[in-house]
Amino acid sequence: MAEDAILLLDEPGLYLHAKSQSDLLTHFRDDFGNQILYSTHSPFMVPTGQLDSIRTVNIDEKTGTTVTNDPSGDSRTLFPIQAALGYSLAQSLFVGPNNLVVEGITDYWMLSSISEYLADQGKTGLSPEVTMTPAGGAQKVSYMVALLSSEELNVVVLLDEEKDSKTTRDDLIKSKLINERNIVFVTEAFNGNPPGEADIEDLLDPKFYEGLVRESYAKELKGKKLALNDNIPRIAKRVELALADIGIEFHKTRPTRLLLTKMSRDADAVVTEETANKFEKLFECINARFHQIKERGGNSLTPKID
């Protein structure tokens, strides 16, 4: 490259996919001594580690074209920066070398809070080397696993024991996104004869969880009778159907937020001995799967051959 030349590029990442755009930024930073100016509408071409180098361009009928280092402009102008920062934040919060993919945010809240409590009590919690990543539902687990596996990260998936989750398990294995032994079901937390179906909520005492629901929905339940059908195997499903019968929509976030509040005030009342044993067994199982991945030399679908 010509010494002291300034490079002016128009949408250099236009025909590249997201990963290649990131690689292009690294190429600019590491392999050029020149000053490089480029235009982009892609969040993957925004250098989030060098925000002071970003300039927004605004066009207005009265003031004409303005270029500024202030994050100003309409939503379309600022969208690439907002998206880039959001992606960067998500990566820093939820992605690490060892990733446990869980179905939803309430699973994340419950598992993280009880894991921390158990560790403080000298019991088995989730390994500090593991990062939990909520997928946003069983149907989205495959997409999250694909994203993490493409970065050659270690991945274990925790699924509820129910129809949709079993379909997710089958899809993951069929598409060869993950090894079957890296999939853990909630029922592995139970000793003896595990239930045919179970969610994370079923690791708690069912009467305690019902109490969380009644307290968090006290306003809506005033003057109404909440009758749970004990023949339905999963407590969250029992609650959902019972609330639906009296015209109330169920959101797991409400009782789970209340659980977190009670954990901060009197965790011993939440995590009974039986509950602690179930969560410990689940964490031991998950930690063991990550240990096995490490022994195999990575998250490969085939065993490592020396």
C-alpha cells in the first residue's frame, strides 16, 4: 500500500456476511498503517472498541449534510450503532468459552440465583467457568446452539422434559449441531423414578410455587378461585391452565421475580433440603458434561483420536 495514502472506501462490507465483515475490520486494524475512511450501514462494520472513531452523517433540507462524532440523527442513522452495541453487550453478558443454553430467561434467573446460594453454602452449584445463555424458548434453542457452535465454543443444552423440548433434542441431533451426550434434561435432577414431564419449576416444592403464583397474581385473583388439576404433571402447566380457566394469562416472569425477592430475604425458606438436593444433582450433571467436553478436546461431534 502506498505510504501515507488515505483510503476512502464505500460500503466495503456490502457483499460480505457478518463474520467476514468482522474479519475485515480486524484486517483494517492489524494489516494497514494507512488512515482508512469508509461508509457503512451494517452494525457488523461498526468498531465498538473504537467508538470515538465513528461519525454519523445526517442530511437535512435546511442544514444540508452534517458529519459529527456526537451520536445524533434519526433512528435509521443510529440503528447500526445501536445494533452493534446491543450485539456487543449480549456477547459480553451471555457468551463465554463454556456455554449452558437454557430455554428461557426465567430458567436463567432461577438457576443462577440458586446456584449462587448453594455455592455460598459450600454445596455444588454451577461451575464458575460456565456461562448461561437463555435462548427465548425451546423452539429457539437450535438457533442459539448453531451460533455458539459456529464459534467453536463448548456448548451444553438444558431442556425441560416435555414434547416440544424432545422435538428440539431430535432437531439438534439430526442437524448435527451438538452431540447427544451434551444435552441434559431437567428430569436428570430426580432420584429414583423421574417424572415423565418436568420443567425447572418442578425442582421446587409444588406448594411453594403455587404460593408464589397466588401472591404474584393476588390482584387478579381477588374474588376468584384458582383450582389446580394435580393430574397435570408440570406445575407451571397446571398453573397456566388453571389461570386460563378464570380468564387470566400466565407469565412465568411474575412468580420467578417474586422467588428472587424471597431468595434475597430468606433463601433457606425457598431452597428446602429436597429442593437443594435436586438442584445440586442437576448442577453436578451439567458440570460433568462440560468436564467430559474438555477431556474430549472440545465440542466436537466425534471423539478426539490421539
